[in-house]
Amino acid sequence: MKFYLVGGAVRDELLHRPVQDHDIVVFGADETTFMQRFPNAIKVGKRTGVYIVQGVEYTLSPARSIREDLETRDLTINAMARDNEGKIISRPQALDDLTRGILRPVAAANFVDDPLRAIRAARFAAWFPDFTVHPDLIRAMELVGRSNLLADVAAERVGNEVIKAGRGPRPGRFLELLTRTGLLAPWFLELHRADTVPAGPPPFHTGSLLDHIATVMNRAAPDPDLVWMALCHDLGKGGTDPGQWPRHHHHEHIGTPMAEALGKRLRLSSRHIRLGALAARYHMIAGMYPTLRPGTRVDLLDRLGRDETTVSALFRLVKADSGDDLLNLALKDLATIKAVRLPEKYRNLGPKSGEMLRLLRCREVKKGSSRNT
């Protein structure tokens, strides 16, 4: 058997970046031989010849040589391998494109063979914001969009790329490139024509809804959960009455089911679906937090589950959206309402107990607000 470290691991080593994924290509072995060598290997899904061995992915390449294998890769900067002696094998242009910072496809046909590569290319644009997107890559991605090839890609694979894009320093570029190349359908229907929808009335917003969402995503980076919330927070603006633009009345109510639908379509985790919906529904009211009445504050924190992690996520989104840092104020109120205990005489009274507990919490929040002023 011959083993080669391939793709992103080699790329990141050469860029002196932390290596996250180690992928090994194997030559000179069929599945039976490989399992004899690695009896504890775990086969991955339904794909032929793909195994996990101690956290590392091994692929039995159908190619005749490593150079032939590299010709099947997505981008030139990923079409590199390193053998056991440390020798780098690369296709033409790979090292030059890596040095010059160019995202270029190995071949457009490779994107047709696996259309997810078009989504992955947009993710790499988010990961490498200083790299130039080559015109050949634009054309390869547009080809996938025109051919409607993404419709047959597994939802989980697309959703995984969305979350991975959120780990890059400029995830808004992911969204911008998908829009530019006509790749929003069929997975990102809620963002259709976002580049033609005004973000809102001046002076609060300028530019398009796409520009605004991409900007907030960039400010939320590199936290993938927060980036996902940023992507979802203003989806409802695309569903408001065009006759009222640039105002978007009740977009938070319109956007909540849109965020849920997007998360479910991408087969994201229930936690991500919930965070996206909360971002859409409550980012507006959270942004007005200092002006809210004590009862409204208590109700908002209650709807967030009185959970510090969720509250922190929402108010970090507010900061990314508007620049207002209201997190400490919200966390102080959260600690206040958690400390309230219902007196014995009001317990076990059904709904009346809940009403009394809310009243006591509101009183304590109001006292805290009075002390702050």
C-alpha cells in the first residue's frame, strides 16, 4: 500500500495554518486488503472505499496514480499531496495559486461530478478572504447553478458547509458568492433576490438586504453559531410588502418561520434551528432592551429559556447588528430574576403562582434599573 496525505491538510501545512482534517488517500489496496491491515477501521456511509481509522479518513483511490487522483479535486490549492517521505506532489498551478492567493477550479467537470463543490468553493472564499476568486471558478459555479445540479445533493452535506463557512474570518463572502453565481436555489430560497431588497430606511441601514446580512455575518465571525444567527436574523425583510420598502414592518414575525424552514431544509441540529428562529424573532426587541419595561424584559428572558448561553448569543448578535453592547445589562437582569424565590404562601396555586412569580421578578428588575439610573 502507498499512503498520501492530501487536500486541506497539505494546503494548511504550507500556509502555516492549524491543520484540522487529515485525509489519507490509499493506493495498492482493495477493501479486503485494507481491512486486514486496519481491522478496527469504520466504513463511512455508503461511499465505496472510505474509512475512519483513529479519527483520520482513509480513501481507497480508484485512480491509477496520485497525480491522476489530484486531477479529480475541486480547487488547485487542494490538489496537493505529501508522501511518507515528506515529498510534495501537486498538479500544475497548485503551488503557484497557493502562493499568489487564487481560488481556481481544477476542472469545471469536477464540479458537475460533485455539485457540492460549488458550495464548498464559496466556503473557501469565506475561509480565505484575501484570496482572489478566479473567473474560471465563477464559471464553474454558474454552470452548477444553471444546470440545477444542487437539487440532488444531500441536505446534510449542504448544511455542513454552511456551518463550516461560519468558522472563517469573512463568512459574508460565502453568501455573496452564492448569490453572484446563482446558487441560492434550491437550498437558500429565503435569500432569493436579497440583493434587490433594501436593508432598511436611512440612517439605520444603507445598501441591500444581502449587503447587510453579509456584514453582520462578518462581524459575528468566527463563531459558527453566531454567524448562523446573523444569516437568519433579517430573513423576514425579504417577505415584507414591497410597497412599504425600505421599511419592513413586522419582519421579525415574518422571519421566524422562514428561519425555521431554512434550518430544517438544511437538516441542521435542533439547536441551530432554535437559535436561527430566536434571532429572527427577538433581535429587534433585544436591540431596544434599555428602553423596555421591566415586565417586557422579564418576558423576553423567559422566552429565551432563562439560559445564559442563549441570552449571550442573542445579545452578541445585537452588537454585531447595531453595535450596541447590551449583554451585561441583560445578564444582570437574568441573574436578578433567577435569584427570586416564590414565598411559601403563593406556591401550589396553579396559574396564580406563576403570575405572582412574574410580578416579583418584575419588581426586582425595576429596582435594579432604578439603582443603575
